Amino acid sequence: MKKLFTFLFALTCAATLFAYDCKIGGIYYNLNSANLTAEVTYRGISYSSYEKEYFGSVVIPETVTYNSTTYSVTTIGNSAFYNCSGLTSITIPNSVTTIESWAFSHCSGLTSVTIGNAVTTIGDYAFYKCSNLTSVTIPNSVTTIGEYAFYGCSGLTSVTIPNSVTTIGESVFEGCTGLTSVTIPNSVTSIGNWAFSGCSRLTSITIPNSVTTIGNAAFYNCSGLTSITIPNSVTTIESWAFSHCSGLTSVTIGNAVTTIGGYAFESCYRLTSVTIPNSVTTIGRYAFDYCSSLKSITCYAIIPPACGYDVFKNISQDAKVYVPASALADYQSANYWKNMQLYPIAAEVTPMDDENPIVTPSDQDVTITWPITDGTDTYTITITKNGETVCVLTFNAQGQLVNIAFKAPAADGAHQAPAATLTAQGYQFTVTGLNPGTAYNYNVTATDADGQTLAEHKGNFSTTGGTGLESVHDARCTMHKVLRNGQLLIETNNATYTPMGQKVK
């Protein structure tokens, strides 16, 4: 990837290179006698002499008087303080409405800027490479911040953009490696190309609901970002937008996004999961390439999005893709998607309002319906009696029963069993063969792929009736506990197991 940078400074200044009308209080001005306004300008001898003109703190007055005529200072002209490395602070009065292009470019010693509250325009490259500028307050009068305005201001740590600004232009804060926080107001509708590229210490940023477009490489190489929420107002995530955001672990994509550009999240290698909303129709080439930790992809689009070349190349080898159950067959035959490990979205059902299990016991069984938790890898149901474990049931994210253990789980006792039933409230499973008229405790736990607990529900219940032989079953599988020669065994699917899950010959 390469960005073309065209240096036009000499051309923009050539027309007035050696012109100024007067010098008052050590500051050069051009005067407009027609409207009695003054523009701060440069000395106009040679670029190499600029740095010798201004030192320390400079306060620009609101008015100047020349030949008995008073002029209002309204403009900081093109390149007025260009390369003044000895300038440390500048105060711009309330009379100024425009800071033109390159006005303070390459003022490497500038640490403080006070911008008057009448300024409406900050021109292109206005503070370009002011590397020691640590903070700047942009007044509410400003409506336009030009391209590259604060490019390379590596000492800048924070900036507040007023709600009068509607567009953050190209590369405005690119290379501001010290920037840790930015406030973007609700007035902004577009974040330009490369706007925050290379802001490696930026740890968080809030994109308001007013933004409709995130430009090319807008947050490229913002390695300090850990999470990003793209609001529902955004329709397009342009190419490279979050590429090389190596610290990014969480991404929320708004449900109005239709296009995810090529390389948009390329090399976000700490990203473990991503959810693609139903609105997405196109995903560009290499969009998630080298997201090496990406294990879970949930795509809610009913029609499989058109994919560019190697969208999910170099992601985790065991990555799973969850798609709407009604569209599973379409994904299985769609270009690119058909090569992925596809599963139906369990969370497609409506979770219970109270987010708690529904527990319904009878004489010898209990039916437990538990809510689905996003991001879950494993559900575990444990039933105990008088502090002793009766059974442990382990389900995967799709509700398939993958392990049953009595008394205690056993690593060598895993075997396939039927899935829980998917209902409008969540997953439902019935455990039978419990003792009638007995008090039990239950625990339902949802954990992620790393074993971290996402949700846990505890409670108790009592079966009704008298006594009975314990068993466990669902609609398609029955498990019975039997005594054989004084030993407790479990019979299921024409096989016999010990309570620890070991198969008996």
C-alpha cells in the first residue's frame, strides 16, 4: 500500500513570494485599504530566513495602525510563520476568521496555540509537523479543518473537535503518535482518508451516529485501539480503514453497513470474533487477512455477502462461521463461504426476558430451559443432591450434547449424544431418572473458548412423588442406571458405561 504525497508549497506561494506592505510590532502585514483589513504575512526574502524572524511568544493584535489608518487583522496568511522553529507560542485574536494553508507549518518549537473564537477555517497543512505542540483547542466557530492540518504533530496528546465541524479531512491527524484521546462531535458526517492513520497511542475513540463514511485507512495502524463501535449511521467502511490495528480485540459493526472494504481489518491479529450485520452485501478482498486469532465469525446476512479474494485468509485454523439457520444451505453453496466451517446461528432465537433458566420438575425428571449467551463455546449443566454431584451435562455452542458424566466428569468418557431442543426461550433439555420427592440444586454455566465464564445461573428445585430409579433421557436418547453384581452402570445406545464414563465391554 502506498500513498502519493504531492508537495505544492512552492507553487502556492510563488505569486506573492517577496511581497509585504508593512512591519508593525515585529509582525509583517499585507493591507487591504478597500475594506480596511490586514493579513499577517511572511517576510518574503527566502524560506531559510523565516526561522530567524519570530522567537518565543507572539501575540497577534486585533488591529494595526499604519499611516494613521486602522486595519482589522482578519487573516493569518499562507505560510506566514512557516519554519519558525524558535516560535514557542502564538495567540490568534478574535478578529481573525481564517488561518490559511501552511501558516504555522514546520514550527517545531511551537508548544501552545490559542485560536480566537471567530476563526472559521483552518487551512491545509496549517500546523503541519509542529512536533512539539502538545494541545490545541479548536473553537466552536471553526467549520472546516483542512487536509493535513495537524499532520505529524507527534507531541499532541488530546484534541477536542467542536460541533461546528462537519468533515474531518484527509490526514488531518495522521502521524500524531502521541494522541491518546479524540472527541468527535455529532456534527461530523465524514471521517476522511488517513484522518487518524498512525495514531499509535490512541486507545479509544467514539464515532458518533452522524458519521456515514469512514474513509480509506482512516485508522490505519492505530495499534493502541482495543475496541471500536461503528454506529448504525455508517454505510461504508472503506479499504484499509482499521488495517494493522494490532491491539483491536473487539469490533461492533452497525446494522446499516453495506460494504466492508478490502483490507479493512487486515492484520488485526488480536481480534478473536466479529459479527457481520444483515445489511452487509459486499466484503472486499483480504478484509480480515492475517487476523490470526479470529475464531468466531457470525454473519446475520440472509443472502451470503459477495466476497473478494481471500477475505478470511490466515485466520485461526479452527475458525467457525455462524450463519442464519434458514440460509445455511445457501452459504454451503455460495462462493468462498462454502469453504468455511459453517454452523447455524443458535442466537437466532429470542432469549428469555429475565435471562434466567426455566426449571420444570416432575416425579423423576426436570426440564431446564436456559438462555443463549452470545460468544459462548460451552454450556454446562450440573445437578447436585446434598452437595454430591448427580450429573454433569456439557453442550457446545449449537446445543449439541457432547459429554455426560455421573458423579464427576471424566476426560475419557466423552461421547456424542443428542442435542438440546432450540426453543423461543433458549436451549431446552430434560434430565430424567432423578429420585422422586427429592431436593436438588442446579447450576447452568456459559463459558467462552478460553474457559472464561460469560454467564452463570444457580437455583434449586424438588421433584414430586415417591422413589424411583435414576435415568437421563431426551426425545431421541434414553440412559438408564442399573445395578449389576452390586455395581452401578449406565446403559445407553446399546452400550454400557461406568459412572465415570468408561465403556464396559
